[in-house]
Amino acid sequence: MDQLSPSSIRSPQQTRPNRPWFDRLGIGLAGLCALHCLLAVVLVSGLGIGSHFLLAPEIHRVGLVLALLVAAVAIGWGAVTHRRAAPFVVAMMGLSFMGGALAVPHGQEEFVLTLIGVGLVSLGHVLNLRAARRT
């Protein structure tokens, strides 16, 4: 029978993939989205500049796709690992708000729906990180 040396034994932290990185990426992307929304409101309404770039629908579609991909990996992976539903439910509600923001015209409704969605997605990632630490 083979003997295990102390150097061959790995802690759970070493054998676990780097999943928390995806949660941190998701939180960072959500922050960038919120910053984009605030800049768009300030620059377009206050100064009248940047509307062709900041209000482009493509930016919102790409942002939603990135949020979906990162959340699918981080939140989905976390749900399978720690078996807690709260991070998944909160993040999916946030993604639903973000998707709903794409269905309304540019303006206050879109701004409010997007910020609610971004906040919920971020909260889902935070809950996911906390649940991962507990397991």
C-alpha cells in the first residue's frame, strides 16, 4: 500500500477549482454596468454627449450575454457544489430584470430595471461566495 506523504495530501482549497474568481468577475461586471448606466444618464441628459455610444442597444445586449455567461458558470457551479438555492434564485431574478430592461425604451424604466437587475445579480454572486466559504 502506498504511503501518503504530507506533500501529496491536498487541502480542499487546493483541489477546488477557482470558481470564486467567476463570482468576483460577475460582481465587477455588474459594477461596470451600473457605472455605464449612471454615466449614460449624466453625460447624455446633463451634457448632451455620448448618446450614440452610451445608449447603443448593442452594449446592453452584449452586457446581458456576458452577465448570463458569467452567472451560469459561477452561480450554476456554486449551486451544484454547495446546494443552496438562494444565490441562484436571486441572480436569476436579477438577470430577469436586466432582460426586461431590454424590452422597454431607453429612459427611466430601463435605468431602474437595469440597476435593480445589476444589484440582484451582484447580491447573488455575494451569496454564492459566502455559501462556498461555508462548505
